[in-house]
Amino acid sequence: MNNTTRNIIRTAAPAVIGAVVSYISKLSAHLTPAETAVLFPVATTAYYAIVRTLEVKFPKLSWLLGCLPVKAAAPVASVAPAAPATPATPATDAPTATN
């Protein structure tokens, strides 16, 4: 699975949860369409924020966003900068001979 597909799934999962919460709340609490329209983005954002916060502490909970994230690659060791190709010539203050 490529990163784009994984990101779409991890974005859609909270939207589905937000829609389900809105629908159940509409049925049980008899919310108006305007209240339901406000509840959907609030529930979606709250779900995503809570799961992402928990995912940092407990990586195994990342399945709550629909799929597991890609494991981070090992850090690359830093490389020292290359030495200059030609050595610098020291400046001389000595006068040059002229004919």
C-alpha cells in the first residue's frame, strides 16, 4: 500500500466515525439538521485528535485510524563535508620579479 492510499484511509476513518456519531446523536438526542451539521466536524476532529495523541504514546492503537502507519526508517548517519578538491594556496606578500 502506497503512502497516498494509507493517508486517505487514515483521513477517511475519522470521518466515518464522525458520521456515525452524528447519526446516532441525531436519532437518540433528536438533534436538528443544523446541530447535526455542527456535530459532524466536531466529532471527526475530536476523534482524530484523541487517537493521534494516544498513538504517540501507544503505537499499537494506530489501527483506530483505519490502518497502521509505515514504520519510520532508521536515521541516516551524518556525513562530514568533503575536503576541497584543491588545497588553498597561501597568499604571499613578497614582491614578484619583473623584467
